[in-house]
Amino acid sequence: MKNILVPVGSSKNAVSHLQYAVDFAKAFGAKLHVVQIYNIYTKAGTMIKVDHILERESLEFLKSHVAKVDTKGVDVHIKTFKGKLVDTIELVCKSLDIDLILIEPRTNSVREEVYLGKTSGKIIKQTNIPALIVPEGYTYKPIIYILMALKSAIIKKENALNPLMDIKNQFKSIVNLLLVKTPYHNEGDFDIDEKLSAIITNTTYTENATTFQGVLEHYKDNDPDLLCVVRRKRGFFTKLWEKNTILKKDFQSTTLPVLVLSGLK
């Protein structure tokens, strides 16, 4: 893992989140790209040029933001971008060869009952970039136990497991697999290929309406340091994908980092 992206918002947790990102990047010897994305909405007939003003203010904000954390010798790059959130993040990730994006659950929501706010929800829902959701106020610690939840173990996409394998190799993690049989189960879904099998210690089989419900039933028994799930049209976040905002009552692992891999197929 060489390049990690941290989009910065205006949440009260922003400094804590950035410190976690620094600590995480240091463990991998990775570069940390701290970015802020802004957009401009102008009224018809407006003549004032505000691009350079916003860019300057955004850059100054990032400088002061990074100054609030202990960078611990990590190579930190700051950059501002103008554009729509999702499109711009995808372009940035491609141009910087980003391996993982670290996001806050709530970047600007003031509602205490919210787990993923609209901004973070959009990043998870509308992009296909591997992401690590870090709970608010969470302090960095080595990731020893990982619970990976899947409804299908079929892997067709090359490098889909790379973020998980990087984490496992770095921390010598134990990866336990939870295979959830849902109403959408197909023959062969539980056939584990060699690449996945090589990193799994134990496998548990369960039957639930959704992968999400399977995790709620089993994750406390595993007591993991990290939950790993996969983006699918009918996957872990199916119930939660209806809206960008996800409530805490709908997702109880609010003290657990969640690694969201790009689709395996």
C-alpha cells in the first residue's frame, strides 16, 4: 500500500481522523494525500471571480489542519480540487494511483443518530474505490483480527483483495470468513478460490436474509478489530444503499473500522 487518500471536511472529528490516517500510513510507509474538494455554484449574471479565493482559502485550511497533528515523518501532500465530489475523487484517485481512501463516517452531519453522512455515504455508495471507514474518535491500533463477510466467495476481479492482503501482511492479521447464504444464493457461491483460501484462518457459514443481518448476528462473537465487506448490487449495504445517509440504528458497528473492497466480480 503506497498511496492513501484522506478527503477533509468540516466535521469536529476531522483532526482525530487525520491523526489516525497518519498513524495508519506510517505503518505501511505510505504517502498520505490530504485533499479538499470544493464546488462553485454561481447565479446567472454573477461577474465576481471567486475560484482563486476559494482555492487559496481551502489550501490555507488544509495547511492549518495538517499542522494540528503529529505527522511522525509521514510524507503528507496537500491539494485542493474544484469539482463535483464523486467525479473529482475518482479522477484524483486515478491520477495519484490511490490504493485506499480513508473516510470519516460523518463528514458534516450534526445529527447524532447518523452513521454515514451524505458526503461519506456518497463516496461509499457511488464510487468503486477501496475505502476504510474509521469511527469517530477512533485511535489507531494494529489490526489483529479481521472478520470478512461475503454472500459469494467468487472472485473474478484482479487485485480486488489487495487492500485486505496488504493489511493482513502488515499486521500478521487473522482473517475469519463469514459466508452468508441469502435468498439470492447461487450454486458455487461458497466455493473459495485458492487466493482467498490462502488468507483465511476459519470459515463460518450462516443463513440470513442479508449479509448485513449475518454480520449483526456474528460479529460480536468474533470481536474483530476490522470488518471487511464488499460492494455489490445485493451485498452488505443493500438495505442501507437506499439513501446516502445511513443511521446508526441501522448499522451497529459504529466502534469498528470497516474496510469496503471494490466488487470482487
